[in-house]
Amino acid sequence: MNDRIEIEPTAVKSAGGIISSEADEARRALIALFDSAQPAAAGNQGFDTGAKLAIFARMCESEINSTINDLVAVGNRIVSLASRIQAADGDTTEGISRVATALNGFGKSPLG
């Protein structure tokens, strides 16, 4: 088993954009889905269930919106971490190169 984590930072960043786009689409779909509860409640005045259904629909909408927001936040964190990993890999490569150069210098005679 390999413990090394390998990523494609460009693909991860692209996935982050897709998550945001999908979240926006989901929010638009929710508006149409849950906005129908209030007119249904208004059309059934005198019945407790209509008003309670509208309240329940708003609670569900809020919960789903919260879940969407959480998923977007996680997606943004993943993109941020991918960028950090890419930067760390670059820094590590530079550090190893400096160490190799220094070690190479030790192998040469100081007298030329």
C-alpha cells in the first residue's frame, strides 16, 4: 500500500469550480421547490396543515441550504489545500536542490 498522496492541483481547482456552480444550480432549484408551499397554505385557509406545511417546508429549505453551504465550504478548503500542497511540493523541491548543491560542493577540493 502506498501512503503517498498524489493530486492534480489543476483538476482539484476545477472540481472546486464545479462544486460552486452545482451549488448555485441547487439553490435556484430549491427556490422553485419550496416556494410552492406558501401558496398551497394560502389556498387552504382554515386548515392547520397548510400553515404547518409551509413552516416545515421553510425548515427543510433552510436545512438543505445549510448543507449546500457546508459542501461549498469543504470544496473551497480542498482547493485551498491542493494549492498549499502544490506550493509545499515546490518549496520541498527547491530545498532538496539546495541541499544537493551544497553536498556537491563538499565533494570538491577547496583548493580547486
